[in-house]
Amino acid sequence: MLGAITTMASYATAPKPMFYMKHPIQAMRVRRFRNNVKDTLTSQRFLLGLGAAAVAVPLGLWVGRRMG
């Protein structure tokens, strides 16, 4: 899950022109991925956020109890 989040974060910014020149195939893949992410349904984004919260809240509670 963390790998998917870091991949998405790295693809969140548009590729720079120099990147297009050096890696044209990978740049087109990044561009297509960004367009697909932008066009996803809001319900899928909501479910992704809900899943992330379902993992983060119990983890935060556990860490808080261990430290406090």
C-alpha cells in the first residue's frame, strides 16, 4: 500500500520537457497514468481514503498508547 502511495505521489507532478526528451515512452506512461487518476470516479477516491483511514486510525491509537 505504501508503495502505491509513493508511486502515485511521484506521478502527481507533470513530467518536465527534458524528461520527455530523455524518456519519451516512460513520459507517455506517466501522462496516461495522471489522466486516468484524474478521471477516476469520486467513489473510488472516497474508498481509497476510507481504506487509508482504516489503517491509519488504529495505528495512530496504538502508537499513542505506547508513547503515552
